[in-house]
Amino acid sequence: MANNVRYEIHRQSLSEQVYQYIKRLILSGEILGGERIPEEKVAQEFGVSRTPIREALSRLEEYGLIQIKPRSYAVVVALEPREAGQLAVIRSQLETLAVSLLTDCGTDEDFRVLDLLAQECNTLIAEGDIAAAFEKDSLLHLEIARRTGNQHLYEIYEKLDAKIQLLRLVLRLPMEKLIQYIKHHDEIINLMKRRDKEAAVALMKHHVMNQLDDFEKVN
């Protein structure tokens, strides 16, 4: 029994490593929308069988980053520019609602946690680790929604999280723009701390929608 438990833990850890590896390939833009996941390369990289790879791919499909095709190969979900615009509008509404609610009800502990996430975002983008910065950015926005205490808002946002990650990839903003938008986090949190709801909501809307405007200007 003990050997079986150790095998299961090892197998799960391999699956988790493969999951994180492929996810970072996608979020860094190394594999683009519509491109096939290089399963053979992943197998060689980790020296694993197809089992942990298929487990990882199944999780990524459930998350919404990939699609597993009928002949058992997987591709990154492709988000069309038109869909990106529609998603940005929905995201803007959810994000501004979350900021509005949290400005009213947020505690010192809520804002302390958000400050830490914002600092981690700043560090990662300064280091040029775009994939990790995107993941941390996603956690920050999810945490804003979660800490409103409105479970329905959080669940809706959580379901859209993978699409929002894909939206960031479609926008493909230059590094200087990414740094600029990441810095908005500190300003938004500070405005919420001061209970300046109108300014916090306006900056969050700018944070979301101007990224789309910058994308449209160069496309």
C-alpha cells in the first residue's frame, strides 16, 4: 500500500509539473492560439510517458486554455480579435463592479493581501517573466472579486479567467505598455484604501479598456 501511495504522489507531481510547464509555454506566447501542443517535446523534456501529459492536457482543457481534438492531439484555444473586444467589455463590467464593492467593504487585511500580489506582479514584470506576471495578475484580479464577499461575482469571473488569459495573449502589448498597466494595480488599491470609489472604478475601467485600444491602434 505504501509503495502505491508513493507512486501516486510521484505521478501526480509529474502531472502537475507538466501542467505548469505547458501553461507557461502558452502564457509566455511561445505557443500561440491555434498551434498544436508539442507533446513529444514535453515527453522528452520530462522523460515521462503519455499518462501525466494527458492528465495535464485534460486539466488545461478544463481550465479553458486548450482544446483536445478528436484524434487525440491538443491545440491552444484561438481567441479572435472580435471576441477579444466582446470579452474586454464584459471584463470591464465585472472588474469595475468588484472594485466598487470592495471599496465599500474592504478591510486592512484585504488591502494588505492585494498589496503583496501587486508587488509580486511588479517584480515579475521587471524581471521579464511575462508568463508568471500574467498568472500573478490573474490571481490579483480574482482576489479582488473574491474579497468582495459576492460569491456569484467571483464564480463568474473565475469561469472567464482562462479567456482573460487568452485575451492578454491576443493583445500582445509591448513590454513598456505591460509595465505601465501593471503599475495601475498599486494606484487602484490605494484609491480603494482611501474609499475613493469613483476614481478607483474609473482607473480600473481605463486599465482594462485602454489595453484593447492600444491593441487596435497597431492592428
